[in-house]
Amino acid sequence: MNCDGQITFADIDRFVEALAGESAWTHGQQCPWRNADCTGDGLVAFADIDTFVALVGTTCP
């Protein structure tokens, strides 16, 4: 979520911000709101939480 290529606990705050919706996203296009779509279904929603947590400690593809 902070676009450093690592999924860590430092990304949690931005992930929660993303759940508020694209209009609430203040981090611009360099770090897209859509990165929070962890399930790949085209939505940023509560369904992404479990997948996000499972990805903590990994690297973005």
C-alpha cells in the first residue's frame, strides 16, 4: 500500500484508508488505491482483509 514493494505492518494504515473508498484516497496515482484489491475481484472491500493479512511479510509481484 505504500508502494515500497514489501507488504508489511507499515501498510496497514493505508489499507484501512483504502477501505474508505477511492474518493478518500489521498496518496495519488503513484501509489494507486486499487493496490488494496488483494483478492483481484476489482473491488476494494472487507473481503480483501484476510488476503491482505496473509500477504504480510511477502513481496509484491
